[in-house]
Amino acid sequence: MRSRLRSGDNGSFGPVAVTHCALWKPKEDPLMRYLIGILIVLAAPAFAEPVVYDCRTQQKNYPTGFWSPFDNLIQPQIVFTVDGASATIEDGLTLAVAGGPIPAESVEDSDKKLVVKWRVVARGRLARQATMTFRAAFLKPRNELIVTQAVTGNNTTFHARGACNWPGIGQG
């Protein structure tokens, strides 16, 4: 019975690797290289880091001291975390009502703009409920943020403008 081990250069015994054999050379298959390239390209977005937009708004009117659905509840700081076709929103209102970030209802992200829509449902003490719908449009080349708030069942809308810090532009 022959041993599969052979003596190495330093006198030790160990298995011989096939890749070190001068007689064995793998064949290059162009189709296999193409398929591996496609898999790498398709897998790249799955490993991409989420993009964080830290935005500040400038408001013209603030709440009057007691909570009312007629108040402007667009927060002075809004953080969008965009991961592909999904996003989360975190601001003072979502922290107070939901206890943390909330998922966006829709996200449209391109090289020129990011549009995020979300809804916050606030419940009052006497079974009062207000559903507020928000839409934020961030124009990337101009670093301009436009946020709109509307309350369901009310014709009042509020607007705020601002800028964002994000990896594509740096300090806003």
C-alpha cells in the first residue's frame, strides 16, 4: 500500500496539493466567467450600505403649546435611512408617537432626487385620532429638501424647506 504523503523540502510529511502540480491547469470557460460576473453584479446591491440623510428644516410656524392636528408638526430634524427601495424615517414626532423610526410607505430614489412618503397616526386621550401624511422631496444637485404635511380629513397643509447632510454632498 502506497502512502499518499510525501516528504516536503524541509523533511516534513504533508498532503500534496493538486494546484501545485505542473501538469494540471484549469480550463478557462468564457461562459462560466460571464455567469460569475453576473452573480457578482447582482449580489453587489445586497451588500450595499444604507445611505443616511440627516436633514434640517426651517419652519415658519410651530405648535401653539397644546397638541392639535392643525399644528405644523414637521420636525426641525428628520433622518432618512434609505436601503435600496425601502427607507425608515426618524424624527421627534416618530419618536414620540411610535417610539422609534418608522418605515416609509413609498421611496423613489434616483441620482437627481429622493422622494419619501410616510404616515404617522397619533392617538389622543379621548379616542381622538389624527392621521398625518408626510412627503419629503430631496433634490440632490441643489441639496434642497421640501417637506409637506397634510392631516387626513383636514384641508390644511404645511410646508418646510431645508437641507441635508449625506454622503453624496457632505455638509448641507
